[in-house]
Amino acid sequence: AQSVTQLGSHVSVSEGALVLLRCNYSSSVPPYLFWYVQYPNQGLQLLLKYTSAATLVKGINGFEAEFKKSETSFHLTKPSAHMSDAAEYFCAVSLSGGSYIPTFGRGTSLIVHP
Amino acid sequence: DAGVTQSPTHLIKTRGQQVTLRCSPKSGHDTVSWYQQALGQGPQFIFQYYEEEERQRGNFPDRFSGHQFPNYSSELNVNALWLGDSALYLCASSFRTGNYGYTFGSGTRLTVV
């Protein structure tokens, strides 16, 4: 079985500040990890994915995440927040040797202040 | 290239009624998964269809059923609606196992009154 825990239901940053959204996973086998973003009244859009290649993964819109096996973490970062980054962010995990059906965390709402 | 298309976008039903939601996958995708997203929660996996058969199922009662057609489109049916079924229903498509990520539709907002 696999699961993810997203620390912090809300994260508030100022425009131009560093964005850090935390995700810890639990998996019995090497995981595949994903970050998705959801804007109001829309579906989920894939930001980036880790599928056992490079541990530092770069995604769209300037986001990146680092897979740290020793910490079972896959935190999402962006050097400088923009107002348009305000959205709900979901971390997800799937099993690399199985059905690949992702299990999602509860989400973190990113609030960006001017 | 059209992404995942879901219909309708919004729906209001009365308790005890039945509802059918529809999904057309992204071009080139052959697998469709359905998720339920309650307000303030992450998406919860309902089931996945591949080759017109239910391949996997999450922890949802039999009131939730589905179908996949030869053109890979899919339907989600919910019988005997409860108030608790009110949620955003998301359809996601992928190619085969989907290990490179899913493409999601914008969802159907179901309100049960």
C-alpha cells in the first residue's frame, strides 16, 4: 500500500518569495511520485513527475522537486512566487511495479500575497 | 489536440436518484480512471477501465458502476444517490498503465439535494 502526507493545508507566501510545499510518502516498493496543480473549478494538471531517473525533477512554470529516499520526501519548490501560482497543489504516489494508480494527498492551498 | 472532456460540467440531483457522467479521453489514451473529490479533499480513486473492463476498483460501494466503450470513452453511473455523493467527479486518461502520469478533465460538479 502507498500513501502521501502533505504537511500544511495552507501555505502563504509573498510574491517573489520562495515556495516550499512539503510531501512525505510511504511505499512498500520504489515509488513513482507526482505533483499536480488544481486551479479553481478546474481539473488537475501535472506539474512534474519522478519515475526513478534523476532525483531532481524539473517541471512546468519554474517548479522543481527533489526525491530524497532517506527522508521519504518529495518537496515541491519554486525560487520566486508569482500571483498566478495561487492554487491547490496535490502530491501523489504510485507503485513502480504495479498498477501505477496514483494515491493523492489532501492537498496544500498556496496563497500568494502581493 | 483535445484533452480529456467531461460532461456535464454541473449537475443537481435529488437523493435516491441515479446519475450518469461521461468522459472522452485524450487522443491516444486507452485507459480511463474515475476519481471523486469532496470539498477540501484530495481525489479518491473509484475505478479504472481498460479494454472495456474494470481493471481496478477503489473503496467505493457497488452503487458506483462504470462502462468503457470501444472508442475508449467512459461513463460513471451512481445509483441511489446520497447527500454524501456530492463532489467533483474527475475523469483521468492515460496510455496503458499510466506510469508517466494521468491527464485529467475539468470534472463534473455533482450536487445532491
